[in-house]
Amino acid sequence: MTENSQQTPAPASALPTQYTPADVEGPLYERWVERGYFEADATSEKPPYTIVIPPPNVTGSLHLGHAFEHTLIDALTRRKRMQGHETLWQPGMDHAGIATQNKVEQQLAGEGLSRHDLGREAFVERVWQWKEEFGGKILGQMRRLGDGVDWSRQRFTMDEGLSQAVQTIFKKLYDDELIYRAERIINWCPRCLTAISDIEVEYQDDDGELVSMRYGDGEESIVVATTRAETMLGDTAVAVHPDDERYQHLIGKLIKLPLTGRSIPVVADAHVDPEFGTGAVKVTPAHDPNDFEIGRRHDLPTLTVMNERAILTVPGPFEGLDRFEARAAIVAALREEGRIVAEKRPYVHSVGHCSRCGTAVEPRLSMQWWVKVGPLAEAASGAVRDGRVTIHPREMEKRYFDWVDNLHDWCISRQLWWGHRIPVWYGPDGETVCVGPGEEPPSGEGWHQETDVLDTWFSSGLWPFSTLGWPEQTASVAKFYPNSVLVTGYDILFFWVVRMMMFGLYAMDGTPPFSEIVLHGMVRDQNGKKMSKSFGNAVDPLDWMDKYGSDALRFTLARGANPGVDVPIGEEWVQGSRNFTNKLWNATRFALMNGATVEGALPPAERLSATDRWILTRLGEVTAQADALYDDYQFAKLSDLLFHFAWDEVFDWYVELAKSVFQAGGQPAEDARRVLGEVLDVTLRLLHPIVPFVTETLWTTLTGRESIVVTDWPKDSGFRDAAAEAEIATLQRVITEVRRFRGDQGLQPGQRVPARLHLDGTPLAPHEPAIRQLLRLQPEGEGFTATATLPVEGAEVALDLSGTIDVAAERKRLTKDLAAAEKEKAQAEGKLGNEAFLGKAPEPVVEKIRGRLRKAEEDIVRLTGQLEKLPQG
């Protein structure tokens, strides 16, 4: 990292008259990277600050959720870098097992091939080729956004080093008997032909059919209902609640299962809700997770009736049918036997679908590898409970505990070829051997490796330390582990955050992977609706960056970032943020044209005007508030604070008040130029982490220094002057009141009006030049007649409006508007006083009329006041 050397400040002419982000952002980012500003040094003596990027899929491209999350992380790391920390924002990508394999299989299908035609080794090589050619598109898009990551440390979950980390922790868990192989119910995708995790299941409402059917005959019959009639071929029991009096005579008896020739028992199980449906449920242990647990409790057999492609395998008339074809055929057969009691269609119910391909997920009994999460989850829970890890916002802790305290064992195997192959070998005589890094796998006739690969979340769960070189005890591990904070969406609190907590505590001697977890919400459209291509409201953030600039998008996202709350965003809000970056540009350019400078020390306080002392007071207060909001991850409040300080107080007040001082010249003007330079310097530094491009350009022009990226973070100067704050507050009220009066009289903002100011004896006297300039008040001159007098804040502003407005026409207009308001009030009062009307009208209608009454009353007060202030005659 180079020193932030002092150079000669550039003149205002160095800034174009208009800010064009496209001309600035790309070259500026590449300059930052070339100069090594984002590279972290593990040998540095500076205090570390570490954040890992939630690794995007190698198949992915930047969406608004990424842009949102990356904006927040970049803001935190840029600030910490300026505060003197050795800052590492660790980049990398996830190999995205299912998604990537699907991409390559689609490519092969276009060539008339399948992965089986290539074989495993050749297929994996083909995936690596695809990754090198097409993967990682998002990395370039991250540069567009301004991500200050250390590109020299970029990692990939299938890298050699990270693969060694996966093999190491698998072996350790296996040896500690925390990994085992067992037959359980999992989510199965008949299209991808693999188990998938809960987070890879997306639920949506489907139109289905609820069928009630009778098992058995006569008094020894029972009615059950299902939306998956095809699974009845695998029923091995019917369950009822043990206290349900309706079925006491059936518990323990066998009833005939239609279409199969089999008889199945009626079992009593407390899991059954007697109030739901008929109070009896069919039990298919091989095709439903709840049924599987009932089956285990009652030692029921498990019958698998479908293969991995969801094709029925039960011998008979339904064999070979797809599950949906079989569903219709079985219902028809039951109807023919007179066993259909009721049918409800369409029956809208929530159905899980594979997030990768959209296929309806099938619960399936399958032999898989599992992590025994009990002791790991207990440690992850304890780290938050004892305060070693803090979750922001705190109300999210309940969700964390609800999940981690009730965590089921984790299915970690996937029936894929792309991923970390499970390091287990099977022998000819039933042997099972787990092989660690550097160990020779068993060989010889009959030995073969497990064909499954590990769940992608298994490798990404190691991300906070595997990216630093673990299991080797590298300098980076020593310097940057544990990470300082994790910033991620609440939607993967359970699937990624908890896994990192479990693995970090387990692998790193009880040290949590991070001390703080900051959970943000999801980005939604301006109406609060989830963004989706199918809804037609999805947005490509690159389009908005092209149109308005990356800073505008970042600022919009940050302004919506209330902790843990979803973020609505619309294009007009990005446009508003672009207006803010333009305001920064234009105001700074104006300041430079008027000599604003950072050279030399600030003038002594006793020499400064009240206006200067006021803005320096506000600068100190805002700096302190900004620090507190950054530390509390309150990005929305922070952005709002800086927006209103810069736009309202610095540009709309201080700069405007300073114009008359600049015109007058002398020492006060020189002091104001130095104060304005100081205010801009600090304000740009406070804004830089959120809007890095425009602030870098403006700050380097203002200061002549190399880069704002590596300058010092501003500190609260401690300067406070309550008297100056009170004086300027009074001045603001005077100007606001006179502006309001001018507006009420229909005067144009730039229209000049003769005025006499009576300010003697008030703190406003020194501000007369500024008051006249801001209010467009010219000297009274000869023939001045005070047609309107405003007593404000102990002072008096007398105006001569005789030559500026047509008093008679204005009085006529206001009188007409007043009459209309009074008529509206009378009509609203009439309806609200009518008991018959109130008794019949809906409440929304009544409330609307109340609103009309309130509006009319407000208009009457406003118009009456304007009439009273009009000149007489």
C-alpha cells in the first residue's frame, strides 16, 4: 500500500461541469487495485479486521441482493481501512454442485451427449473447462460495484487447498463418530437425481387434488385423505391418536389396503392430530419424513414404490408410470371400486420444488451420509448465549436458537459428479475406510471409493478459515481468524451461518468464526413484493449502474438497510440518489471556484463567525453520530444522517450563507474558505465507504492527496458552540418564515423585493447581508412603502410589495379559494352531523369525509392568514 502523499490541490476546472459516472468509475477502480489498496498483509502489526464474502455461485451473476450485501460489507471494510486496521475482505466463489453440473449437462445435451457418455473423470474435466470459460461472471460485476476485496487472495471451494480442508474436517468428524451413513428420508429431485438441502427447496402453491378414500370394509374400515394417492401403494399402516374414541376398536387390528392385496395395521401415535381431517392418516414410511418417524416408533416395514426418477416400481398395472400419471390412474381405480369418499379439486397446497430445475421434490428413503449435529449445535448455541458471538439485530437471536436448538442431523451426501467426492473407500468384505489428506487409499480387487460428493454447504461452512489456508497454520490464519463480523441475509441464517458456527468452533479449538453476525433483509420491489422474473419485476442492477452510476445504486441500497428488515427499492429512488451525487459534485465544484481549501490549520474559534462556528459544531456532532451508527450497523439511519447534513445543512445553508461573505472579501472570507474546505473534507470522508467513486474524485481534487481510500477516518473534533447553534437556528427560522410568506404571495423565488430590516438589538444584525441575499431583498430605496410587515424572532422585516404583485387580483383569488374551503367544510360537517348517514355509511367512507373536513379547516386557516398579510388598499 502506498503512502497517501500530499500534492497540490487541483483547481475547480479539473472537475467537469457535469458528473458522468461512466467516465470515472471503471478507471478509478482499476487504479485502486493496481496500487494494492485492498491487499491485506498478514505480517502487519495493525489490528486486523476481517470479513469473508458470502461466496457467490460460480454460475451466478450480480443481482440486487448481491449488490445490497456487497455495499454494506464494502462500507464496513473501507471505513476500517481508513481507521488504521489491517483490513481483509476475502473474496471467492462456491462451486455450486447442482447448478454447475446442470449447466454442463445442458451443454452436453446440445451435443447429443450425457455425462454417462463421457464418464466421471472426463465429465469433471469438462466442468473445469466450463468454469474457466464461463464461470465467475460475477467477479467482473463486483468490480463495477466497487467491491474493495483482496483479489490476490481469491479462492474457490474446489481449489486444492480448500479441498484439503474439506478432506481434513471430514476425516476428523468421521474419527470422532460425528459422521455416519444411514438410510433416512431426504429431499430428492427426480430431475437432478440427487438429494438436495432444505434451502434448495422452494415452496409454491400448486393446484392439486385432495382425495379421501376408504381402507377396509364395514365397521372395520377407516377413511384417510391424501394429495399423493400414488404413495398409498407403499402404505404399511394407518395411524390414529391414542385418545381418539372413534378408532379405539380398530387400534391393533389389520385392515385391507385397496389395490394391493395386503393388510396393514392401525397404530396409535400421538403425532396424529385428531382434529385434522378424519383424524386418521395413512403411513408411508419410505416416502414421507413424518411417516418415517412413525414407522420407526412402531417398527413398521418400509416399502419404496418409486425409483430415483419418480417412476412407479410396484409390480402390477401401475408399474412404469410417472408419479403424476400413476396418481390419476390410482384414483380412477379406487373410484371404480367405490372407495373414493370425497374429492376436492383444485386443492391449492404448498409443494416443494427444486430451486435448480423447478421439478417437484419427492421425499425419498435413501442411504446417505449424515453429520451428527447434536454436540456441534450445542456449541453453536452456547457461543451466542454466553456472548462470544452477537447477532444484529438482537431480535434475530430467537430465530437462531429456535433453529440450532432443534437441529436435525444433516444429510451431507449428494448424488453428483461435480463436488468434493466423499473420501471413503469400501472393501470387498464390507470394510469402510475413511482416508485423510496425505493418506494412501486402500487398493486392490473389490475396493472402490464412495461415488457421492459432499453438499456444497459442507465446504462453504469452512469458509472463514479454509480461505486463510487452514488446515495449515498459516500467517493468515493467525492474523485474520476469527473473522471480525459476518454480513449475510437472514434467509441463510440456518443453512450457512449455523454451519460455519458449528465447523469453526469444532475445528478451531472452540473459537467462533466471527464475533458478530449482521443479518440483513431481502431486496424487494417498491411495493414490497419479492422480485422475480415470473412476476416481471426483476431488475438487473447493472442496468441501473449504467444509467445512474454505481454510487447512486449503492446509496439507495444503504438508505434502505434497516437491520433485519426487507428493503423495497424502485428506480425513482436510484434516480434520487443520482441527484444527490450530482449535488455533491456541483456543490464541491462551487466551493473550489470560491477558494475552499484544506491548507493550514483552522482559524481560532474567537475569530470565526457564528455561521462558521455553527457548521463546525454540526460537523463534530455528525461525525460522532456517524461513528455510532456505523458501529451499530444502522446503515439506513447513517445514510439519512449524511444525506441531510450534506444537502440541507452544508449546501443549502452554510454554502448559501457563505456567498455574501465571499463577496465581501477580507479575513472573514478567508476563514470561511478554510472552514468550507474542512467541512467538505470530513463530509466526503464520512460518505466515502458508501459512495466511493464520487467522493474519491472530489476529495482528491479538493485536497491534492493521492486517495481517500487510504486516508485517515475523521474523528469528532470536539468543537461545540451552543450559542452559535442557537443563533443560526434563529436565522434559519427567520429566513424560512419570510420565504413562506413570499411563496404565499405568489412571488417567484428569484424575484427581488424592496425591504427594510429592523435587526438592531438582535443576534441577527451581523447576518443582514446573508438575509438579503438569501431572500432576494433589495435596499429600500426612495419611495419605499411598507405594504407588509413581518415580526419574526424579535426582529421586523418590512416589505414593499406594491410593485411586485397585483394586490387586488391576489385578494380576489384568495377570497375565492377561501369561499370554496368554507363550502367544503360546511358540506363535510353536514354529512358528519347526519345520524342516518353515519349509521349506513361504511367506515372508510366516513373516514374519508373526516379527512376532507380536516383539509378544509387547514385551508381556511392558511388562506385567512394570507389575506391578513396582504397589503391594504
